[in-house]
Amino acid sequence: MIMRNFRKIFNPRNRSHSEYTVVDEQRMNARPTRLVSVITPVYNAEKYLRKTIDSVLQQSLGLDKIEYILVDDCSTDSSREILLDYSSRFENIMVIFLNRNTGTPGRPRNIGIDLSSSKYISFLDADDWLEPSGLETLAAILEETGDAYAVGKTIQVKAKGISIIGEHESCKERRSVCPLSIPHIFHHLGPRARMVSAELLKNNQIQFPEMKFAEDKQFFMEVLVHCPSISTTTKPIYYLNRIDNQDTRLSNQTNIIQKTNCNLKVIHHMINKELDVNKQKMVLNRLYEYDSISRFFTTPHYQKTKLKRVYYHKLNQVLKTTKHLDYEFSEEFLQPMNKVVYQLFREKNYRLLENLYAWDRQEKIKEVIIKEGLPYTIFNGSTHIRLPMHAVYKEDYFSQNSYFLNFTVYGDYLDGVTDVLIRDTKNALNEVLLPVVVDKSGNGTVEIDLVLLGTLSPSTYSIFLRYHDYMKINIRKPAEEKLRHIVQNRQFTFFRTVFSNVGLKIEKAAE
């Protein structure tokens, strides 16, 4: 089998370049122009590779509109045999074999971009898969709007259930909006659930930097800063495979220093672009607040290591890059706690900083006080940490077949509260949205029609207030009593969760 496939790779129809071999280059040279190119980097992906490829071949868009380029980075398992099998059976599959391992998905993706011939480009990792209508959904949006970028829903699949990644990208249908109108748009920039204009990439020479980490982050930052408008959809597009806990495969916590080195390269790259200040603030906030503080100090390795000074030295390197900015970068932080962390770090109060994260990790149910109408948690007896929003249960009751919940909200965005989200704790796609009205004092009521909820599967559900389209908070409930009601052979139990929030359990009623 190995010798047969070796001969097949190097048959007369294949051409070996200095860097890679194109399987059946005659086919590639004679291929028709299609609407979408899907690019997949492959490295030792035999376990899920067939599922990945099949998800492209089964797209509702139709094979006549899809060019599928798979670039193998010197796999040592059976991935190459699988690729040869599919290449021999499907004319729209283009297979590239690299001559040496690059150690980064950036180079295979760049080769795929260079070799693509379609109007639009989308990326798919070799162990993930697409929603059957995913490519058709995104392509239709780009054709309709003329935008260069569209993004939809990413569903993370784990052994214990499914969740939604980057909800800011898929919480509502948006058409031709400014990217900067979405506060977290530079967060969650993995190569999933997105479609990009090939012309945008090639005209602006946008490529993945060939680094072990952060290559997709820099790439999509480049894409977004070049887009005057983008579109988003609520429709499922992409399934991110974490069944085997693969989120740890390239993110071992001991590699946080390597990750920071890569983030430093991205920071320097984006600063050197001399972006418009509003774009620069949003791009760099992602790199400073999210990557250099939120992720940096919450890694298990940081919490356990006795060499924390290595982390502090590395963060100092990051902060040196802020010295020539024309604004105070910490004022752009979205989470108040990160401002407290930054201040403690500047004061070199490392012991208190470490205690702060230990407290944050251990105190799952933090005491909240209301001061002048705004919510705070208190650390170390005196440090007040602002919460953007906080909601407190007042009362609940049943009336006929409806459940009524009264609550009070405190914080900065009372006028931004739009609805209540009831979501399955194990299946994020199993959910219901209900309207809610909050008055100027923060008082609100939601009515939940239990007949409507009867369509939901038996499970345990979280209840959230949503504001600004995708931001969520629970409703804190101090009392432990439960309310039960049976409607149409379903039992609905509203209770206090282990984190002292209002929760819901739906069960089949006992006969």
C-alpha cells in the first residue's frame, strides 16, 4: 500500500516544486473557476479527516461551486492515503503534499490561498466539520451585500455537550455594518465559520504569519481592518471539534511564554501598521487585555508555578510596547477587574495580585454590594471591583400556565437589556428567547409561557438576561425554595443553582 501510494504521488501527472508536490497538476491547471475555495491544512488527522472532507462534499452549495484544497504538512499517519483516495474520486479536490514539515498551519493555508482560483475563500481545520448549508449561507450573504467578509455561528462540540463560541459574531443578522460597531469583533479569531473575498486577501497581500501560535489572530485582524463593512448571521456554519479535549493540543499551559512571544510579534506588527486610532484601540485591546492579562494570569501553570517572576518579566516586555501609544491603553479595558490587575502590577504588588486571582478562582459566589446604584464585589476587605451589570431576583410565581419572574438590574447598561435567554446547559442550540422590559430604575419582569417551553427537551436550563445583543448575566437568587408546575405532561421546576442563580429543570411529569 505504501509503495503503491508513493508511485501514485509521483506519477507523470504530478509536479514536484521546491516546496511541495501537486497531486494531478494537470487537473489543477485545467480546473474551472468556482465560487468558493475551502482550504484545509492537514497534519496527522486520520481520525476525523474523512468526516471533515465529507462535510465539504455534502454542502448544499453544490460541488460545481466548490474547490477544495487540502495541504498536507508531511503527515506520518494515514492522512496522505485518505487524501489520495478522495482526490482520485472527486474532480474538485486539489491535494498538495509539502516536502518538509513547517510546524505551523500558517504555511499550508498560505499555499492554499496562493493556489485558489475562486471568488471567496473559507477555512476548515482537518478535525472539524461544516454545517451542510454553511458555505451556501455565507456565499449568499456576500453575493447579496458585496461585503468582503461574513461570519456565522461556531458550535463547539465536546464529549459533555455543545456550546457556542464567539457569540458576538452570530447573535443577530447584520448586513454591511462597520466591524468596529461590534465591541468584541477582534476576539475569537480562529479560522472558522468565516468566508472572505479572495480579492481582498490577494490585493492587500494578507497572509498568515508562519508562527506556532497566534497566526490566525494576526491574519483575521488584517482582514477586518481592511473591511469597511462586514455581515454576520445567526445560522450554524462550523463545528469545532473538542471531543478529545483537543483544545489542549497546541495550548499546553506551559507554553504560555511561547504564546506571549508570538503575541508580541503580532503587537509589533499591528502597531507598525499605524492604523486609525479607533481601529488600533480595538485591535490592541484584544492583545493587551484579553491575551496579556485575562489569559496570562488565569492559566493553571501560572497558578501552580513558583517561578511567577518569569510571567512578570514577560508581561513587562508586553507593556513596553504601550509607551509610545497616543492614549492610555488600560482605559480601553472592557472588564473592570483587569484594570485592578493592571494597577497592582504597575505597583509591583505581586502578592496581592496573586491573592486576587486565588480569590477569584475560589469564591464562586462572590458577595455583591450596591453603591450609588452600581454593583461591586469586594476583595481583601477594601478593594471594590466594579461589575458592569448585576441582576437580583425579587419574586416569582405561577399564574395559569405562565411563570412570572420579577428582578432588579444594576449597572451601566440598563437601557441595553433586550431579552431573556433560556438555554440548555448541555446543548446551546436548544434555547428560547423572550422579550423583557426594564424600567429606568432597573426593575423588570419576564413572563415565561410554559406551553411554549414544552417544546424544549427535558434538561437543565440556565436563565440569562441579555444586553447589547450578546452580553449575558444570570439573575442572582438568595432563597433556596423551588417552584414547580405541571403543564401538558411536563414538570417545570424553577430553582436556585449551585452558583445562586435562577435555573430551570424540565422533566417529563410522572404518570
